[in-house]
Amino acid sequence: MKLMVDTTVVRDGLHFAESPSEGPDGLLYVSDFYAHEVLRIDPRTWSASVAATVPAQPSGLGWLPDGRMLVVSMRDLKLLRLEENGSLSVHADLSPVARGAANDMKVDAQGRAWVGSFGFDFYGLLEADPNADPLFGPGANPPTADIACVRLDGTVSCAAQGLQFPNGTVQLSDGTLMIAETVGTCLTAFSIDPAGKLTDRRIWADLSELGPDGDRVLPDGICADAEDGIWVSDPAHSRAIRLDRHGRVTDRIRTSQPCFAVGLSGPDGRTLICCTAETSNPNIAATRRTGKLEAVRVAVGRQA
């Protein structure tokens, strides 16, 4: 295992960045939850512009085969499509499957999207009690959530049920769909049938003892590299770790504050982008701009 490597802060002044994703144009895109913006970032200069404004809070990002971007709109349970003229259209209504708030997403080469949700009214509970911890606080017992499959034509079906706060979602080179279950402290793998349903559910990596002192890792955003290694954000320990295809830790990256999402970017795909913030609590993150993008060079680039 490599020693801990530090990042470099390349952009700050964000609220809470998530879903760092490279677009077909080679630029980096991130969702800033509480600025209600999807940012377009040049990885050579780290200059940013607003690609889309999403009033109900943007999260997961992906692209259709024709190059149009899809954006998860969290609070109204919609999947939006960014048109060529810059306007946003509703691509799908996720409410038949999603509960609470829609969240992370993976879009495959066919234009199918798999979207997770919180499973319960997380934001409502925090509005009622700003000091609550609905996921891990005393007595917390959040219900499970389901995964929606959105086909290219916008039709929605339930692809999988009973996940413990599904979060980051990636696809490996053999087609396996991988989902980080934050409350479940694991990475869960699925096969995909022709209709987009997720089958053959199995635990790919148990993270319950992968913390620095043998404690649990609570995975948030994840990304996959060209060797099917998976980078996992580990907010509880302000770092990101890489697991090889056998689930073994090979790399550890230290961030300046809690790391909530990761992605690979740059011309050779070897720049790991870590989205960090003081906290994920919206009562704090929405009022303070502690969010940062932190970068570090890694040995293996992104998937082709």
C-alpha cells in the first residue's frame, strides 16, 4: 500500500461540490448543491462557468449518446436534460421510484440512467432539528432506498430495491454496476439485464473495517479507473482510498477536509478530483462556502 499522499486545492469558494464528471468536451463538470449550479471547469486553468442552474438542487451528472447532459434535480425528483440551446427540459419524473431526494447517477453508453435516492425526507428532518443526524445519530434507523432505471426515452422503472443510502455509482469494464451504500458501509455490485434491471446483487467490498484504526468507511462518491480500480471518498477520515479489482486498498489520498466525491479528469485521465467541504449538513454547507476542489496525480487513468 502506498503512503498517504496529499492533494492540492485547485478551486475553493464553493458550497458543496458533488459528482465530479468529465464531459464529452473534455471539461470537468461538478454540481454545487447549495449554489444550485452545475459548473463547467477547465482542468488546465481551473476557471469555471455556470453550465446550468437547477433550482431544486443538482446532483448526479451524465451524458446521453448525442452529447446532451443529464442532471439529477434532487428536491423535486426529476431528471433534467440540458438542451443545445442551454435550456433545461424534464427527461424523466423519478417520483414513482425515488423517495426523499434523488441523488447520484450513472448513465451508460446506451443512454440508460440509474439513479439512487435517499429513501426518506432527510432534509425535512434537518429542517425540524438542525442538530439531528438522520443517518448515523443516536437512534437513527433510516429506511432503505430503491434504484430507478431511466431508459433513453425517459420511461422509469425500479431496477433494485432495499439499498442502505445508495450513493456513488459507477460501471466497470465488464458492465458491472457498482453502488456505494453509505449506511451499509459497502460497495455493492450488480449485473444488468437487457431491460436495465439490476440482478445478481453481491457485496463487492466490505468497508466496515477499512478505516485507519480498523473502523468503518462510510462511502460517498466513487469513480472507476482503467484497471477497474475504484476510488472511494471517505468523508469520516478526510481522504480517498483506491481499491483494486480484488477489493484491496492500494492508494490513500489525504484531503484538507472531509472528502465527499471523487472523479478522474485531465488529458490523460490521471488527475483525481476530490470534492471536499467542512460538512455535508445543509444547515451549514448552504450558508458557508467551505467547499473545495482538490487534485492529485495518480498512477492509473480513467476508463476509456
